Amino acid sequence: MSDAPYVLAPNKEAKAAFKSMVDRASEIVLASTADNKAYSGLTPYVLREKIRELGFFPDHGIGFDEIMDKVESEIAPSMLKTWSTLYMPHLHSPALLESIATSLIINAFNDSMDSWDQGPAATEIETLVIEGLLELFGFDKAKGDGVFTSGGSQSNISALTAARDSYAKERLYWDVKKNGLPPSYDKLVLYTSEISHFSMEKGAHMLGLGYKAVRKLPIDDKARVDIAAFKSMVESDIKAGYLPFLAVATIGTTDFGSIDDIAAMREICDKYGMHLHADAAYGSGAILSSLYKERLGDLSLADSITVDFHKMFLLPISCSAILVKKKEDLECFELHADYLNREEDEEDGFVNLVGKSLQTTRPFDALKVFVSFQMRGRDGYGKIIDKVIENASYFYSLLTKDRVFYAPVSPELSSVVFALEKSDDVNKAVRRELLEEGIVIGQTVYKNRVMLKFTLLNPALTHSEIDSLLLHIKALGNKL
Ligand SMILES: *Cc1c(COP(=O)(O)O)cnc(C)c1O
């Protein structure tokens, strides 16, 4: 049994216990930074054995010190070190230092975003941040709206829901919220790149439309939606009686960071009365870069935008938002409950953000954005983004100078997809070998070839580290 104080309170015991627990936790984190390995290299079987030995739930508690010792010796060493410059497989970033401290504040208070009385300052900060983001992305803050979400997937699914409901309302005179799917639901289709994020299919399934409603558009040699193919697919679908309600432009595809031509997609959407969503989960960070911002295109042409702060913005998981050009588009999530968000309170200024969200209880993620934006400013944040994009183009330029490598798509953001010319098996083996050494890189497929991937989100990565990684991969390739 452990008699540690339970919760924060204005007494010495609680304060001392809190402080020493937080100190111990920082100690464990700092001890983990001893080397630059991203991973211990243990195989899944060995790690599983070690973890199972810890047991689950003892009859008698072992106390804070003892469990922390176990975390330090058995768990932390095989946790993934996102801050390592040798970690680059996914759009999974290290956390800015101040945002880790901010997370402590968020968790200590444990405010919730559903109703004003569960997070008064939190509600006001999120509102302020959302207004600022609307301006940053070029939306009119008086007409638009937005809400924080659990991630790009939820942001996308929220956008799909809003698009379906508003199409049904405006074009089919049908209220999906009250009546469920319209009679012609099996004709509804949406268009997105064949390399778009799988939350499109997941969303289509959850919306009752199924994967079959997701029309996959072919890509060009820069891994962007082929606009001519998009146009002709919409036209032939309309002829065949389908109801195109939405197109999704990917602003930074998950593998390549390629950016669809949003202006060209807008034109087609306008012509056929479709919504346009910009999935900028990855690319949104580049809005802060004065050097590379133009690469995104004009995101304000979209009806809604997904922004992930736990990717290029380097904020801890999870932190994401959905922005909409017209406030009404988030009304699909509005519903009042006597126990939570009474309309009479809202009339008196007690804003309840639950009315815009799929979630009910929800953390105060907006504070992470607020603190890092204030602390670093546009110039400081812009530098972070510039550095990772510049690193990607440096790495790409090295690859194109060496015939051992194949690198088909020039990077717009911070990801580079490449392969050793040798064979698929060699590329797979190189990645596994690196993992054992604690160097974690990505793997994907392009035109039926196994590819390796660097997703460069860590601004601390230097050119000389990139040089030696490249040499190392080349050497492994020669050996295998
Ligand atoms: C990462 C990503 C998503 C999903 O975001 P999560 O935050 O992981 O849910 C959606 N779209 C794109 C293009 C992404 O890269």
C-alpha cells in the first residue's frame, strides 16, 4: 500500500510530494538523453519478455520510488527517443522543451474543454488561438471557426462530416443530423489523391458511405494530384449519376510531403458545387516560413483546413485543429444537454466549445500552441521550419549526386523518399539493420519499389550528421 497524498492541495505534504515526483520524472527523462540512440535495438520478442516480467497490478502497492525505478531501468531505455537526430521514420516529432513544461501545467490542472465551467481560461485561450489561426491561414475570423482535435485523423473526419452534411442540406434539402443518410447516399463520392492519408477511407466508412465512395486520383511525377484526371473523373461520375460532394487536397502527403495544386482543385470544385478540404496535417507548419510558405499555395481557397501541431510544429501529442471558413460548418457537432451546455448559459457569454467537437472531455492543447507561439514568435518558429525543409533539400541534393541511389521526387517539405538501386530486399535489410543500431528511418513503396524514407522534423539535425548517415547507408548497402 502507498500512503502518498492523493491530489494537489494547499498543504505541505501534497506540495512536497508533487515536487519530488516531478523532479524524479525529469531525472528519468534526462538520464535517457545520455546518448543519441533513438531506440535500444531490442527485438520485439526480447522487449515483450522484459515488459511481461513487470506484472500488472499487485495486491499491495510498491510505492512511487520503486515503480519509478522500474520505469527508469526497464521501460524508459526501450522507449522511443523522439528527440534523437537519428529518428526519422514518421511524421512524429520531438517536443519543444517549453511544450513539455506546458504539458505538465495542462495535466496538473486537468481542465477540460467541453464547457466553460470546466476550463474558463482554457476556453478563452482556445478561442483566441483559433481566431489567430484563422487569420494565419487567411480565413475571415468573423465568419470562420475551428476547434482543437485529437489529431489530423479526427480533423479530417470532422471536415468530411461537415462537408457531407452541408452538401446534403444545400443540394439535397436533407438534414442528416436529424434523419440520417439521404436516400441517394450511395451516390455520394469524394475525391482525393491515391496517396492521401487513410483517414479518408476511415472517415468515409464512419459516415456510412464506405471506402467505395473515395475516388482515388492518380498522381503526377511530383506526387501531386493529376488535375486533368480529377476533372475527367468528376465529369464522368456526374454523367453516371453520382453526387460529388467533396475533394480533399493533400498539403503535404504523408510520404513525400508533396503538395496538391489547391487553386486548380478549387476551380473544379466551384464548377461542380463541391466542398474543398485541405489536409495540411503535415504541410501546415510551412505557413510560418517566410522562405517556403508559397509552396503551400493559397490555403484560404479551401472550405476547411486540417492543421497538426504534433508534426512540423514540434508540439507534444496530441495537438491538432480543424479550421472552417464558414462557422455553420461546425454546427454538425452542436447538440445541447441539460447537464452540460445549457443554451441559457451560452446566451450569457459562457461559451461551451463542446458544441463544435466530436469529443466531449478534451484536453487544453491550445495552451501548447499559445506558449510556444508567444515564446518563440514568428521569426523563431519560422527558423525551425526553414531548417528542416533546408535539411531535406540538402539530403536530396546528395542523393541525386550519387548513382547508388534513386530519389524520384524532389522534396517540397521535409521528407525524402529514396532507395538504394540494388534491390527491394537490400533496402528492407538496411532499414532493419539500422533499427538494431538505434537509427530509425522510414520505409514505404513507390511505383512498386521498396523505398527508404527520411522524415526530417528535428531542427537539431546537422549537415554533417546527414553526410555520415548517407555514407553509412551506402556502406550497409554494399555489404548486404
Ligand atoms: C499525419 C497525417 C494525418 C493524420 O494525423 P494524425 O494526427 O496522425 O491523426 C492526416 N493527414 C496527413 C496528410 C498526415 O500526414
